[in-house]
Amino acid sequence: MISRLFWLKRAVTTVGVGLVSVLSASVYTVREGERAVIFDRFQGRINEKTVGEGKHFLLPWVQQAFIVDITTQPQELTFQCRTKHFQPVTVTVRTLSRPDITQLSSMVSSLGNNHADEVIKSILLEVLNYVISKSTAENFSIDLPVISSSIREILSKRAKQFGVVLEDFCITSFKFSREFSDSVERKQVAFQDYETAKIWTLIAEQQVKIGLIWADAEAKRSNHQNGGRGQF
């Protein structure tokens, strides 16, 4: 009798644990700033409809929920690119991106969940090199607004193909090699010296002209005075 009660109790406990496990596996939670997509093993695909915030049920072992963070995520990335004449330049950029909710199902199917950051990383270097290679190192600073705008436009279109919305892009800093920077600085100093020399040359020429005008005026005044004495 005791043996039967023991096994009955054990069976009930096992069933209870199993039920708790099944119920636990049947419930999933979608928090604020998230969406879920459901993979159905019977259908062999991810359902197109996304699931919003709250607690939800699914069929354990038949369905699987993929939770996707849909909030805007910042990234700061640094790459080394080359200008038109193959001058290396280190560029630091900042991006703001998020998954496109309307494309979550296809996005998770092809690339997995929470992949927006990786998409931006993977295509950014290609876009940077393509745009920056059209500018010379000497004109890089002047061309920067155009470069930044072109990168953002191309990057936004490319990201959209992978189900990612690019909300913002900017180049926060750039740096050329020490040798190139020193060379540019020497050119700037030489140019400034040249401009300064031009100014001093113009000043000297003006002083000569003023001296000539003054000498001519003095000569005329002297002649006038001498001529005045001769009349008496």
C-alpha cells in the first residue's frame, strides 16, 4: 500500500512538473520596444504577422518565438578608407538605425533577429570607400558636407534592402596619416609665408610710390619758391 502511494505521488509530481514545463514553454513575453515573429515547424516558415507587447501563447515544440528589438540603436564605428589618389584616411562615423517593422518576418528568415547593427557594419565600409574615393585628400575638408550627404543617401537605400531603417548618419571625425598631415601643414606654412611676402612687397611698392610722389611734390614746391624769388 505504501509502495503504491509512493509511486502515485511520484507520478503526480512528474505530471505536475511536466505541466508546469509545458505551460512555461507555451508562454512568451514581448516587452516595450520589441516585436515577435513566430516560426511554425509544420509550415516550415516564419509567419508574416508580427506580435506586439504583452504575454502570448504558442504551441511548444511546434512554434518558436523570435523576439526582435525594434528601438533605434546608435553605433559609432571607425574605418580606414582611401581617397582618390589612394591617400589613407581614418574616418569615424555615427549611425542611428532600427529594424523595419514591415519587413521583420523576411529579415529574421534571411538573417536572424537583432541583425540591424550587423547590416550597417557590413555595408558601411563599402559605401564609405565608394564615396570617399571620389574626393582628393587636399579637398576632403571642403567636400565633407557633400561626402556625408552622399554616404547617407546610398547607405539608407542599401540598408532598406535588408530591412533596416537608417535614421541618421554623420561623420564625427577624420584623420590622415602623420606624414600627410605634416606635409599639408608645411604647405600651409609655405603658402602663408608666400602671402605674407606678397603683402610686404605690396607695402614696399606703395612706399616707393609714396616716396616718389613726395619727392616730386618737394621738387615742385622748391621750383616754385625759387621761381618766386627771381621775380623781384
